[in-house]
Amino acid sequence: MPTHLAQKYGPWAIIAGGSDGVGAAFAHELATRGVNIVLVARRAPVLESFADDIRAQHDVEVRTVALDLSAAAAMSELERITADLEVGLFVYNAGSDDYSTEFLDKDLNNHLSLVHRNCTSVLEATYRFGAPMVARGRGAVVLLTSGAAWAGGATHATYGATKAFDLILAESLWAEWHPKGVDVLSLVLGATDTPSLHRALGARATSRADLADPADVAREALDHLADGPTWLFGNENPTGGSPFGSIDRRDAVLAMSRGTAGTDTATARH
Ligand SMILES: NC(=O)c1ccc[n+]([C@@H]2O[C@H](COP(=O)([O-])OP(=O)(O)OC[C@H]3O[C@@H](n4cnc5c(N)ncnc54)[C@H](OP(=O)(O)O)[C@@H]3O)[C@@H](O)[C@H]2O)c1
């Protein structure tokens, strides 16, 4: 059931990585609930076409910002472009790694770019857009993370490390901002049916029956914005701890490396 998110948090939401997959699902769900949206992505034609779809289906305003979240000035640019808006919600969605390889088999610049998009820009987004929320005493921030954050494993060194950064950042900000009226949610996903997952898994993705629906992810996350710090989508205990429980970290890393750690951990680590 639609909630009054705009009244509770503010009239505008930014979705960083909002033109396909989980980000697009957040856009539809936020628009359904009456929130105006700023969509950020790199491919301008895809972004504009998706924004037109949202405008056609929902009675909200939509702005598009074509920029690369891996670029050094991305967040200062986004802050400048949206300076006239009251941004009450920020969903930092972009974060997948389309191809897992061993650490040294990937170009160093690819690693650095992933770290910038998944860590530096996330930190900047929470700092730049979180400060006005805290000052107003209302707002919500969602950081997307992954089962890859629970333990290290072969072929997801940098990706997993960035997702652990996002998990801890969101949990820490929840601890600081929850008493000040700002909800922060660290949203842990397992394998979810998105273009990015299909690029990562190829034909293996189409044969899988266990993929989460992005629409369900967005709906559930927005229903539980106030239930942070951490929400494990698809888990029978969504506010619970690591699915690895108390097992030795070495065993967790070995299980993650073999891809035997379950759908919400190793098989979701892209
Ligand atoms: N899908 C899964 O199975 C899964 C599993 C666990 C966790 N997650 C997490 O869930 C989140 C969403 O995943 P997803 O599968 O929907 O795909 P995603 O590739 O993380 O996000 C796709 C969206 O982000 C944009 N984007 C990607 N890189 C960008 C960049 N450098 N600058 C600006 N925009 C960028 C894309 O548009 P452009 O390409 O046009 O830029 C698109 O709009 C991620 O944080 C991921 O780590 C996903």
C-alpha cells in the first residue's frame, strides 16, 4: 500500500544508478508513492527513455542527470545540479561488478574505478545530501550492499570490500542519524533479476528460478525504511545477522570462494 513518503521525508528522491535493474524499480515505487525523482546514470538515451516511461505512468516530476559516479567530481556536480530541490530520500543503487575475475587479472584502473563509484561517491553522497536531512530532522538514505559483504572470497576481492564498506557506512550513519530523525538502511541483496546480473552470469542467469524480483526489493525496502540499520532482502530473518553465523572466518571465505555459500552470499556476488 502506498505510503506518504513525500510528507514524511521530503518531496524529492535521488536514485544514483536509476535507469535499469533495482534502481529502476525504486524509481517506479517512489513515483507510485508520490515522490519526485532525480535519476542518475551514464547512458543518456537509456536514462531519457526510462524517465519518459516514469512520466507517462506516474504523476510526478522526473529529472535526469547523466554522469559517471566513478568520476572524481560526480557528487559535487550532482549537488550543484540539484541545489534547488529538497532531497528527502537518497538511494545509492549503482554498485554491481559485471565480471568477477581473480584480483590480478583485472586492470588496476578497473579496481580503482569500482572503489570510487562504490565507496568514495557513496561517502560523498551521504555527506553532501545527508547533512541537509539531519539539519531538517527528516530524510532517508538507502545504501545497496550484497551478500559479498559478509566474507572475503576468491574473485570478489574489490567488489566484496566495497560492499562491506557500504554496509558499515550505512550502519554507522544509522546509529548517528536515527535519533535525529533520518532513517538509514543498509539493504543486503542476494541474486536479483537485473540486466547487470544477466551480463555477469550470461546464460546461467536465465536458467535460475531463485532470482529476486527488483520490484519486490524496492517495495519491501521502502516499506521498511525505518527498520534499519540492516535489511536482508529475502531472508527469513531480515533484520538478523550474517548468514554465516558464528562459523570460522576461514570456513566462510572457503565457502564463498567455492560458491557454496547460498543464494544470498556467494552466488549473488556480482
Ligand atoms: N542484481 C543482483 O543480483 C545483486 C546482488 C547483490 C547485490 N546487488 C547490489 O544491488 C545494486 C543494484 O544492482 P543492479 O543489478 O540493479 O545493477 P547495477 O549495475 O549496480 O545498477 C545499474 C544502474 O546503475 C547505473 N550505473 C552503473 N554504473 C554507473 C556509474 N559508474 N555511474 C552512473 N550510473 C551507473 C546504470 O546505468 P548506466 O549503465 O547507464 O550507467 C543503471 O541505471 C548494486 O549496488 C549491487 O551491488 C545486486
